[in-house]
Amino acid sequence: MLYLRARTLMFRNNNWQRILSILLFIYCYNLSISNRLCCYLSSNLYYLSNYDVSASNNIQRMLAFNSFFLKPKCRKLVQYNYTSQEIIINGINSHLLKSKIQLFLGIQSHRTYILSYRHIQHWVERLKMSGFFTYVDANIYYFNNHQVIKINVRVNPILSRVSLDNCSTKLIPSSYVYLLFYHQLGYPQSFSQIYGSISKIIKWYRMRGYQWVKVAIGYEQTSNCNLILYISEGIVKDIQIVEYAIGDEHSYSDKNFYSDYILSLLNIASGQSLNLKNLEMGILKLKGLKFLSIYNYEISRSSEEANDLILILNIKILSGKSTGIFSKKITFKSNLCEHIEQLLEYLLNKLLYNHANNDITEQCFAYLYLQMPENDSIVHPLLVYKNYTNLNWISEWYLTPLIFIVDKNFGFKHVLRNIGSYHNNITLDAQFLQTGPCLNIIGEIPWQPIFGNRLGNTSLKFFRNTFFHQVQQRYTLPVYLNNKFFHYRQSILKQQELQLNFNFDIHPSLSLVEGLHINTISNQHILLQNFVFLEKLELYKAPVMLKTLHSKFKQIWIYNIQQFVRFKCRLKYNRMNNMQYLSGCSKFSIKSIHYIPYQSIRPNTNKMKSHKYSHQLNLKLEQFLTILKHIVVVQTQFIFSLRSKYCLPFSEAMISIEPELIRGYTEEIFSLPSQLVKLNLEYHIPIVDQNTFFIFFDCMRNFQYSSQTDSNSLLLSQYNKDTYQFRVSYGFGLKLYIPIQKIPFLRIEYAYNIHKGSCVHLRVEH
């Protein structure tokens, strides 16, 4: 009986096992276990989950096994119906901190579906990257239809306080440091956020010129929750001034008497933090004074731990005579240099009657082109006035891109430099001369790609000038009856000019300058017309006696407008020759000016007068030779005036005998001949430094004058022609170097001419 029962139970158990095996086979077949295993082996995935499920429960074991052996290459999604889910975070005792971490990860508890392994691994990586934890791990457990995710973390110490070591001696405000760490207080210490705040502190220093800053962190001995910042600002421990001498010899002169002046100008001192911006600005100021130059400086650390710096300044004295001004009580300021320069210019031009211009960069001539009435009997003094304007470009004294400079004649100059991507320059120059206001607007374009790569400079200039002039009335008695006289009472002259210049660099030694100038000149003046007649004449044996004289005056306004186009073309060639004992350079320039008058209104009429073209050609050759430090200068110039019936404008038809043209003669104004040739020879012998003693020979030849008449014949007739068609002078002189900024070489010359005359010239070299 017992045997039958055992057989029956065994049969039932075997049948139950067979049924379970069949059901399990069907389930595994539906889930494609074999494909999942192949994907697992091919992708080298490993199983990271721990299971606490009973080994006898084959169905749960196979379900867990199949759910965690992922197949990345399979795109088929299988849905699992889990009733509950639980997330456990170990290592954090604070419930508030746990909730913040769950909010940070975006965790929602009690989900009804399973979370993939990749999703959980993404949580782990985010926790590691946050910087709040030193250890992060995650495990996954399954209990029937319940999923448990267990996250084990090890939290950094809570940041409770941040302090700054020696905060009273630091440049950075302590409130700014506390603001950077304010949002980190009360949370675990995140080293990524701490290092981000430290980088902002270093950036604060570097934006203000302190480049040698180091920041270290430490903790208090009592608690590792209190953070201490140690900031080393790069203190200058030692300053050494090295003076450059001849023969590459360096002599350390820390105790030199002008070292205090240099350090005060550089705004640096021993024991203070080194500011690179102040150092660079101080070097530019020293360079602008033209007395010494800091051509190099070195910065090194005495020790890496203390972050102490050693500053070495390599200086070069430009003029040995100016070393005495660097004492503590006497300093030479830039505005004093400007006043001395203006005083010297006034002495040279006014007191010594030498009108040589201090032309350092470029010289701009303001010509006056007038079409005078035919019945003028008095030459207007303004017509012989030649306005020389020096364009004093911004030198190293002015370092800002936006400059406002007080100019001469109660005017001002406003300069805008490096505007736009092409670094354009705009200059606004306004002056209030004794004759009237003057406005000059200059716009320069250094380079424009639309004209090609050979274009070096393009400038657009607008010039406007207004002159007021008054002439006293001249009383004369008529010699015959019914005579009419015209007298100038007041004259207003307005000049406008638009210039467009192009500078082409054809070759490194060859350049072409082209200019198109459009001029408009209007002259408005008042004429006093005098009608003189006699009322009664009495005859005697003697000659006729004037009994009664009556005058009738009439005031008339005269308008005169002249407009023309001037085309200027100049070709410059510069060649350098360097040999062992002979060196020099040659400069050759061709200047061609073509005048095209296109409008001229005659006085008292509304008719236009057409004029023919006129042309002027200027050839100039300069040769500089250096033979064993002796300099030979040869200059030759040819001027040709190709006149027509109209001839040149009035200001172009005159020539002034000046020292720049020929020396040994007093300044005179003559009518410009048709052809003019001049030759200048100089031989320089060096004396001391850049000063030289020289001898010279000048020669000038005037050719025939034009016999044609023009509208300005009455004006030109007031000036005599040059009676000396051949002029020769010779003499000696000194070329002196003045150690003042913007003052070029000074020339003192004594010349004797062949017409038994002599003259002394004191002028500034161009």
C-alpha cells in the first residue's frame, strides 16, 4: 500500500515537473533566450546585479536572468509589468539632503515600470561628476514584482565657513570672495565648484593687471568643514635697474640718483604687488619723454613657495646731457616741452624774420585763387598771404585712441584713430586766425581691398576757410575831371577744397601719389565808387585854380567766384646703396599739377568765362652719400610752367626767394618764370654725436618769362620780375641736435652771394 502511494506521488510529481518544463520551454521560446545570450556574449556585457531570491524558484531566477542580459543591438522593446519600485540611498543621514539629491537626479519613487541599467548608470555618473561625494555605487535587487535600487555614497564634509587669510592686506574685497562661496555653504564640499570660484578670483586679479597670483586652499585644524583661502598676489621683493653702456657693458646701478624718479613714474615699489598695466603705461611715458628708454624688462620668481618677484629694468639713456633733470626736485614734464617748443617756434618765425616751418610730418598749403576785377588799381594784401599749416600728427605723447588737443590760434584738434576694421583715422582741425575761422576735416583710409593690394594709403580731405580783411581808404586828389576811383572797404574771402589722394606702393623703393583737388573760392568785397566833378572854375593869369569840388559816393558789392579742378601726380623713387666704405640713398620725385578751371564769374556780370588749361611740372633729385661718416648732399630741382592764355592761378604764379630755395638772399616775392633750375651742394663733417659742421654752394637760374597776358596781368604787374636771372651763394653752417621732443635739427647758416651781399639764416631743418 505504501509502495502504491509512493509510486502514485512520484508519478504525480513527475507529471507536474513535466508540465512545468513544458511551460518553461514555451516561455523561453517566446522570449528568444538563445538570441539574448548571443547578444550578451558578443557585446561583452557582464551582470552586475545581486539577487537574494531562493535557488529553488526557477521561474523567478530565469525571469531575472532574462531581464538583465541586455541586447544593445536588438531594437525590440519588451514591456514588464512591475507593481512597485523602491530607491534607497545609503550614506546620508539628512532627509533634506536626500530629497535634494533626488531632485537633482530627477528621481521619482514608486514607479510602475522597470528602470534600465543604463538609466541607473547615468545617475551614478551624475553623482560622481557633482563633486559632493568621494564614493558612489549602485545595486539592483528584484523581489517578485518589486524592484529595489540601492545607491551607496560617501559624502564630502559639509562646507560651513570660508575665510580669507590676511584679508585686510589683500587687494580683492572680502565681500566679493564671500559672494562666490555663498551658494556653497551648507552643502557638501564640491571641489569642482571650489576650483571654479578660485578661477574667478584669479580672473579678477588678471583683469586689473596682476598676472602673478596664486590661490591655495587649506582647512582649520579643529574642523575640516572650515575652508581657508591663501592668496599670494606676487609681491616685488627686489628691483634692479641695469643701464645699457657702449660695448654691451652692463652696470647695475640700483642706487643711482634717478632711480627714484623712474620708479615713481612706473608706479611700482618694493614690497607691493606688481601691476603689469601700470608698468607698461609707465614705460610708454618714459619713452615719450625722449630722455631714456626701457627697451627690456625681466620678471623672475625668487622662490616658488613664497611667490616673490624680482624685477630687472634694462634702460638706455638717450642723451647724456639730460641726466641731471632726473633729480627729486627737478622734473621735465610733457606740457613744459610743448611750451618750450611753441616759444622756440615763435622766436624763429617772428623775431628773426625767418618763416621756415617746423615741418615734421607733412606740410599742407592753403592757396588763395582769386579772379580780380579788371579795373582794380590796388593790390589786395591778402593775395600775397600764404597760409602754411603743419599737420602735427599724434606722437607718442598721446596714447589714447580718442584725443582732444588744444591747437594754436585759439583752436582745437580732435583726432579719432583706428576706427573700424580698416583702422581709419579722422582729424577735425579748427582754428580761429586773425583773418577768420578755418576748418579742416581729414579722413584717412590706410588700406582698402577694393583698390588692390598695392594701395598703401587713401585720404579724403575737406578744407574750408573764411578770411575777413579791411583796408583803410586812400585819399587822392584827381588830376582831371570826372575821374572815378575804387577803394576797398571790406573784403570777405571764402575758400572750400575737397581733396582725394591715393598712394600706391609700386615697389619697395617706388611709390606713386595721385591727388584730385576740387577748389571753390568766392570773393565778396565792398567798393566805394567816387564820382568827382567841379562846380565852378575861375580863370586867372596863373594856371587854372580849383574853386569848388563836389564828390558823390556810391557803395557797390562785388562778387567773384572761381572754381577749378587741380590734378596732382607725384612719382617718388628711393634707392639704398650699402657698401663697405660708401653708402647712401637716392631720391627722385616727379610732381605734375594740372589746373582745369571750369567756372569763373566775372564781376558785375552773370556770364561765365571759359579758360584754357594750365600745367606745372616739378622734378626733384636728391642724392645722399656717406663716406667714412662724412655726408655729401646733392639736390637738383627743375620747375616748368606750361602756361596758356589763362596762365596759373594767382597764388601759383608767384615765387618767394627763401632759404629753402637759395641761401644768401633776403626774402622777396617775384613772378614765377616759365622755367627755373636750382642746385644745392652740401658737405657735412661730424663733430659730436649727431651735430655736424657743413659748407654749401647754391645756384639758381631763371629762364624767360611768359609774354602772354591773362586776367591777372594787373596784379602780376605790381611785382617786379627777378632782375637777377642767375643767383649764386656759398657759405658754411652748423647743424645742431636739440634734445627736445618734436624739435628737429636746428641750422645756423652764414651765406655770401655774388651780388656782394651776405645773410645769416637761423632755421629748422625740414
